[in-house]
Amino acid sequence: MNSQPSIGYISLLLVVFGRQLCLPLPADLLLVAAGALVAGGRMSLPLVLCIGVSGCLAGDLVWFRAGRRWGSKVLHILCNFTGDPARCTQRAHTSFARWGLKLLLIAKFIPGMDAIAPPIAGMEGSSLPSFVTLDAGGSLLWSGFYVGLGLYFSHELTIAIRVASHFAIALALLIGCPVTIMVT
């Protein structure tokens, strides 16, 4: 492995962390790409998984602490981004009442629940060690799933990237040439 992927590792950490803060970032796609790079020997599997879990935990701890400190205000802020804030809030409370902290093991796979589970765990007074343990488990499952997809489909991804790069060059020429002619 060369020294270049260190930028890839840092980027992966920042994107996963940002996604957990509810920023619209394609962390799952980056994990798939990292899995393909692992298959090609350009990244380390243990390090990619560790970074995926660390990014998730860091972002989720921010929401956990916010939920602990500001309670339902945080949940209302997050639910205001949905089409039905009242239903979102009710669903969050119902899901947490039913599953408890075990919800953290699958929350990252459920749209919307990923953002809501950490603050509601903080609101409900969950212990920090229990939260970290189950959130790390869910983060490992989520990261491992997408990295695994990248590993499994690495050959197909390489072909798709090659085709897309040729398409991008053709598209740039198709758009760039007329624009250049019009400008000059």
C-alpha cells in the first residue's frame, strides 16, 4: 500500500462523520468504493472498517449528548425535516420503547431512524457505555455491509468506472467544443 490512500482514509472519516450529523453526504457510496479499493489491495480492510465505525460513533455521540442535554427539542428539530413531524416523533418514541438500545444495531439501515435513534437514546437516559457498545455494533454492521458490497462487486465497479470515465470524456467534448466555439 502506498501513502496516497491516507487522503482517502481522512476523506472517508469526514464523510461518514458528516453523514451522521445529517449532512447529505454519500458515505455509503464511499464505503462501497473503499471496499473495491480493499479488494485491489490499495486500502486496508481493518482500517476502513475502523474508520467507518469511528466516524459513525463520533457523529452519533454528538446527537446522543444533544438529546441528553436538550431533550425533545432536538428530536423536534430533526423531525421538522420530515413530511410529518408529529408522526416522526411518535414513531421514534414507539420504536425506542419497543426495542430500546437494541434499535441502534439496525437504525442505520432504516431511513430517518439513523438520525433519530442517538438523540432519543440520550433523552431516555441510556448509559453512555451501553450506547457506545450498541452503536459501535450497528456502525460495524452498516460499514461492513457497504464495504462488503464493494469487495464483492469490485470487478464490476472497475468496469463501471472505466465506462463512466470514457462517457465523461465524450460528454465534456460534446459540451465543451460548442461552448468553446460560441465563446470565441
